[in-house]
Amino acid sequence: MNYSLLRDLINQLESYQQDHTATDMAGFSLWLYQQYHGQEATPPENPYQGSYDDQLAIATGTLHKHLRHYMKTVLKQHDMSSEHDFSYLATLQNFGDLRKSELIELNMHEFSSGMEVIRRLLRLQLIEDFNDPDDGRSKRVRITEQGKTLFQALLLDMRKASTILGAPLSPTEKIQLLSLINKLLRFHQPIWHENHNEPLEDILQKLKLNSK
């Protein structure tokens, strides 16, 4: 047995555990791959003279615009007006019936904007509402059979959009990117739930971050 390799592996595991409170084989193997193969930085084609955080914000915003373009192309084929219609149908398909406020919260919408989406889907008979048996003051919504049929058709075409979006990346690169995106999501979700109405300066102070 190559004990020097084993010692090196143990040392790498110790380094990994110093920076990660939760450890598992999948996370460690991805981290280990990044240590040996993910260190070479590729400069952007159009360098922006700002911090890495600035460049990350611009890059993710631009990528989202590309995704919205692909999604709008799909939605036009099905006479749908907004990507939010699809995400609300997807949420109901996955979670079953929900209170209207729960549906809006899961889609990270302001209440007034979320109600516009719900009213549109009700008008199109893609969802239906009914009295909450546990709270007579609240309404719950669920996807209709018509909505399920449309959602399945949309899903097939949305997969075409996601295939185009991730096309340049290898499977390993997709795993790496998903790991980093999930790390960002774990960081930002609590901010949305607890602090999304607060000024950014207050959020920076709570997180002990410096934007300069």
C-alpha cells in the first residue's frame, strides 16, 4: 500500500474539515478535485475593473437574462405571458395545495406581485382556489388537470432551454458550479426570509461584511 498517498489524503481531509462544518464524501471529493484541477483562473473576455463580487453579480445577472430569453421563447409557444406562471405551476405540482401566501413566499415574490400571478392562473383555469379547512379566513390553491397538462408540456420544452444554458460545461464542471451555487443559495435564503425588507447597509452590518 502507498502510505505516503494515504498520509497525503488524510492531510487533505483535515484541511477540508477546517473550513467545512458539514462533511460528506461527495463534498470532500468535489473539494479535492478543485484543489488539483480548479485553481487556474480564466480571465473574462470583457474584463470589468471591479471586485470579484462586482464581476460575479454582473455575470450571474447576464446569465439570468440569457435564461429568461430561452424561457420566453418556450412560453410564447404555449401562449404564456410570464416565467412566473411556470414557476408557480411548478411549485404547486411539487408541493400540492398551498395557501396563497405560502405559494408567493416559496416563489420569493412580493405579495402584490404574487397575487397578480395567482389571479392570472385562476383566470386561465390552470389553478383553482378553495377555502382552507383549517382557517376560514384563508384560501388555498391547487393546480388543475388542465394546469398539469400544460405544465408537463412546458417542462419538456424548458428542459431544452436548460440543455442550451449548460451546454458548454462538462458534467464535472456542472457539478462544481452547482456546488458553488448551492453554497450561495444557503447563504442568501435566510436573508430573504429574515431581512429582505431591510436596507442593505443593515444587512452588511449584521453579516459583518464590508462592501468597499
